[in-house]
Amino acid sequence: MNESLQIIPFDWKTLGKYSFLLAIICLIIAITALIHDDALRELLHMLFNSPPLAKCAAMAATALALFIFGLGRRRKHPEKSFSNEAIFFLGVLAVAGAVYQLGLALGEKSGHFSLLILLSCIIYAVLGYCFRSGLIWLFALLSLGGWLGAETGYASGWGAYYLGMNYPLRFTLFGGLLTAAALVLAGNERLRPFQHVTLVMGLLYLFIALWILSIFGNHGDEETWAQVKQIELFHWSLLFALAAGLAIYYGLRHDNGTVKGFGLTFLLINCYTRYFELFWDSANKVIFFILLAASFWGLGHVAEKLWRIGEKREK
């Protein structure tokens, strides 16, 4: 009987990661509910009826305390990476609150709030680099994207175009530059820990922008776009497919699963998007979903085959 007993492994690492993520989400929901409760909001107003500059200082001090605590805990318990990063995430939220209160204190009425986003980006980049934290570096890249959108919007008078480019086209170029920078980071020893995060964010910016661009083209408003036939935007779809193909080629050539995965995923998204645009009204729906099921079955078959190969190699 003892020989028939078998230990079934459990992925505690994944459970821990998602538990901390859910804890942070619940905390944010609790704070949001607290703010929207009239009685509690009135109480908070009475307790914290201070000028924005004082609130900014309080939030900055809170962020500093959280980062110091997180650093000390990481030195003492480096193996508890998820809880350490969760503490850093709370510090990131405190920094965002401090920058927001700083904007209120300055009373900026010109609409040039992109400078505050840039300030957040610089703070996160410095903290991420000094703390060697990929999570904080991630927020630096998110802030950088937010700054690009806000700054180009401000420079164009909040019009649809900046230097003849709408938002998806701007972020296509930005995503391409960020991806190229991520590939260069692999050769820098000091910046190598941030290479993967930068690569993923660059590819996300690039391919999501290309996907939107393949649907709407370089048009700035819905009325202009509605007058254009989808076939006239097909060159953007070809650009999307070319970028996905290059990502697949690069991923295979350099054994980079991240780039290859993005290429395959968005190549499929491109194909299905084009089908819905060009053939959905005229094609037979039964045939379409049969082909869709077959394609996912084939994808699952290939994935299972590759998994089996990897399992045999491990043995």
C-alpha cells in the first residue's frame, strides 16, 4: 500500500503570486469603496482637510517608508519575492498619489499635465534601477507611454494628429523603438535585469498599436474612417502581418520564445480580424466556426507535441 501512494505536486509558487495580486486588488477596491462612501468620505475630509502640498509630503513619506521597509525585508528574506514586490507596488501607488497632489498644489491650469507623468516616469526609472526591481521598472515604462500620449496630445492642441500621425501610428513607432532598445539591453550587464520587462512592454505597445492601426488606419475621427472601405486599409494589415512575421523569424533564429510567441499570437489575431472585416457578412458561419475550431485544435496539438518533447528531454 505504501508503494502505491503517490505524491501529487502543487504549484504553490503560482498560488502565492496570484494571492498577493488578489490581495492588492482587494485593497484597491476597499480604498475605492471607502472614498465613495458619503459618511466615511466626510470623515476623511475632516481628518485630512489639509493643503495639497502637505498631502504630497505625506504620500512621499509613506512611499519612502514602504520602499525602505521593502528593501530591508528583501535583504532579510530574499526568497519571499512576491510579498517583497507587493510592498514595492504599494510604494509605487504612494508615489503616484504624491505626484497627483503635487499637481494640485502647483495648480497647473494650462493642461500640460504630461510633465507630471514624465516626473513619475523618472522617479520610477530611478527607483527601479536602484532597487533592481522589474515591477517598478514596469511602471516607469507605463508612465513613459502615458507621457508620450499626453505630451503629443498637448503639443497638437489635443487634435487627432501629431506630425501627421494619429495615436496608433505614434505608439507603433514608440513600441518599435522600445523593442529595439530592449534587444540592445541584453548586451548591458547593469541593465540586463530589465531586458525582459522592456521587451514585453515594447512588443505590447507595438502589436496592440499595429492591430488598432490595421482596423482604423491613420484616420483621426470616426466620420472619416466610416467613409473608407476596409480594403483601402489593407496595407496596414500587411504591415501588421510583416511585423508578426519578422517577430516569428527573429524568435526562431535567436531562440527567443517571447518574441516568437508575440509574433504567432498577433499573426492569428490579424488573420481573424481580417476575416471578420472582409468575409463575415458573406461567409457561412458554420464553416467559419468549424475552421476556427480546427485552427485551435491544430494549435493545441502542436503545443501538446512540443510539451511532450520538452518532457522527454527533462527525463
